Amino acid sequence: MRNRRTGDTRKIKIRFVFVGAGGGALHLLHRAGIPEAKGYGGFPVSGEFLRTANPTLTEAHHAKVYGFPPLGAPPISAPHLDTRIIGGQSWLLFGPFAGWSPRFLKQGHLGDLPRSVKPTNFGPMVDVALSQLSLVKYLVGQLRLSEADRVDALREFAPSAVDSDWSLSVAGQRVQVIKPARRLRGTLEFGTTVIAAADGSIAGLLGASPGATTAIPAMLDVLERCFGNRFATVWRPRLLEMIPSLGTKLSEEPALFHEVWDWGTRVLGLDTPNGQVAVNESRRFG
């Protein structure tokens, strides 16, 4: 370990390491030398949003409203107008718009992307670049957008939007996973990917930052792959008490689906009048 502020280094012996370093996880897994990480590559993109704190606007909108992604764009680019409370202050955010930087972290190094290219992942990365020309075209188009163009896109949601109310903010940096396939081929992964050593000594999370819908499945995957014996014999019964649907396809168990749905609705307060409005709005806008 190295303290990047002081330069001090130290060594720690431990039975298991989890690498949850965002875009930096790919570099660390490569340096760990585990064969499971060989061939994996990454391509960094940033997410940009228009935002406003104008009280007149923030007080008039209290939901997340989705539209449809542009033709040829990935599903994760679906535009949305979103209410956020940050440091006690209400904001409206609209986006995402794609940006680009060779850094794997917001405060990363300009050499992050070149340093991630290895003999084992060069072929998959080139293959993905050639097979995803529509995405490359979409990214180039996003990079050419002016701030006025972005506000024009916002006007599809809010026709009366005024340019001076909104400013552009870089929300974060994401490294899209390029997964190796046979014969130097590669596939572009838009979700979250877990890589784990066969001996269970190290695991890491790559790709999209896990939100509420993916964080728990990803961590259960880590537990099962890295702590197999304990997971099956000791932890699984307790986990089933916490997650009744564990290991079950809810689409094949309608009674269990309704039980889980009703429980979640009560816990989240969605059975209240305000909660029901939010549910109806989310169904309305898909």
C-alpha cells in the first residue's frame, strides 16, 4: 500500500482483498497478476449533466422523468430530468451527456488509458472499436455539442427552459468494460462485472457503478465465488431470511414475487398517497 499524500508505503498480509476502486480497479487487477483478469480492457467515458438550483424550478419538480435514448445510443444514455437534494439544497439535473477523458478516475492520470493496454487485451479492444462504430459516432456527436445544444435537448422536457438558469457539471468518470472473447474478439459490457481469482483470494468490481439494483447481486456473487464453503453452509440460511428471493427467478414464482413486491411497497412507503403518485409517474414514463 502507498499513501499518495505522504508517499509512505507498508505491507499487509490478508486472506482476501476486494478491489472497489472505480475505474482504477482494472489497473489493480492487472497488477495482481490473476489469470482471470487477462484480456479485460476498459474505455473511459464521463457523464455530464445540466444542473440548476433556481428555486422557482426546483420547487416545481419533484420526480425523475425519463425519455428515450437517441437513435444508436446505449440504453444508459436515456435522458432524464431528476430532482436531487445535495447538502440540503434542491437541484434539478438533466442528462446524461457523454464526455471523454483518457483518465480512469476523475482525478486520475492522463496516461491511464494507454497504460491499461496490454498484449492480452489489445485484440479485444480493437475488435470492439471496429464493431461498435455507431457508438463511436454517438460519442463524437456528444463531444461536439455546445451548451446551447444541450439546453435545446432539455427543452424537449421543459420547453420554457432558459439557458442562463443551467450550467454544465461533470458528474463522474466511468470505465466501460471490454470483455475478452475467443480468438482475440471482445464484447462491450454496459453493466457491472465481477472478476474473482479462482482461489478466492481477490475479487474486483468493474464497469458501471452499482446502484441499489445491482450492488446487492454483485456482492452476493463475490461471497459465493470467494467464500463458497461458508456461503453454502453457514451464510445462505441467514441470507434467505434477509432476501427470500435469493437464488429464485421471481418470474417463475408469482406468489413469492407478490410477497416481495408488497413488502417493498410497505417499507418504501409507496402505499401512501405521495408514494402512489411517484409509482404512477414512474409507470407512465416507463
